[in-house]
Amino acid sequence: MAVSAAALLVLTGCAGGTEIQTGGEEDRFISGDGSATVFEAGDRVPVPEVGGTTFEGDELALADYEGRILVLNVWASWCGPCRAEQPVLDEVFAEYGGLGVDFLGVNIKDNETAALAYTENKGVEYPSLYDQPGEIPQAFRETVPPRAIPSTLVISPEGEIAARVIGPTTYGQLTGLLDPLVVEYGFGDPQERPRVSEQDSETADDPDEEGASSEGSSEDGD
């Protein structure tokens, strides 16, 4: 199924403002400008039947997330924009887990040891598939350029692509893409979700709460 004309315009615009990254002597990747495209219900296409193995050795497929909203993020440990957006992904993951939203990373063109160390050092709590050849992005090439990194797809509970971001996303952008889907599929009111940043701010302002709140904090402070 062809994507909408508006979607094609956004994709064309991203190609003109790219930054070349190097993930090795032979691999060259592009970092888009972070533009987002929303696909209305009638324009959404099914995701390909792909999956893989996580760093922990678990087998996961996109079909396993049917019935939930899935944020699929393509990343690499050597990718500067990926590192920059990681706190955003962590924060949104923490806030939206109770609203029918799951996260899954796809690590491509990377050294497995370096990638695993990255997730451990950053305290990433959602799983990632290790896809060194980059086969999963190739399966999405009709929607996202396979060499665009980072890139993020928002997948509906019906297994269809509802939105995409080519380049690093932001908190406001990603939550703005998720909120309509959360409401559309009846997962709750996004405005009532717990705010990670507000909780951290309140803890920092009230020294009497520092010890009591340590259990709920996921920040290392680095």
C-alpha cells in the first residue's frame, strides 16, 4: 500500500538535511532531522513479520506485541544522536508502561559487547534485538531509509505503522505521537500518567524526601 502524499513529502525533506555518520570503515549512515510523520488509520500499513534475539538470548517478534502500542527504535552504541535521545526514550518508557505502550530497540551494525555495555551503563530497561547485519531496517525500507539512524516507529496494537521519526526524537514529539493512540485504543488518559521529570524535581527540592524516594528513582545522576 502506498503511503500518503504528505508522508512522502516529509521523507523527501529529511533526505536533504542529513548528517553522515560512520559505524565502521565500510558503513555509512545518515541521521535525519527528527521530522515526524503520522499515518492516519486508513494509511497505515502492516509491519513486516520480523523478529530476532535479544542481548539476553530471548527470541522476540513484532507479532508478540499485538494488542499493545510498540515503540520500535533503531540505534547503535557508536551513534551520537542515539546517545543523545536515550534519556528521552527512558523517560517515556517509564511513564507510558501503564498506558499500553511497550518499547523494543533494534541494535544494528554494532559490536555486541559494546552494545550490551551501552545498555547496562545507561540502565536501559526495555529489550533490544541484536541485528548486526541490519536486516530488520531493511524490512522497513518502504517506510524508513535502512541507513537512517536513529529512527523510531510507533506501531499500533493492530500491528500497523502509525508514526515514524527519522532522526533523534524529543520528549514532546514522542509523547505527542503516543497520546492519540493511547486514547484511540482506550488504554487510559495520558494526562494522568506519572511524570518522571517532575518526580525527580520534587525529590531534589525536598531534602527530607531523598531517602524515602530512592527506591522509585531510576536516575544515576550521570
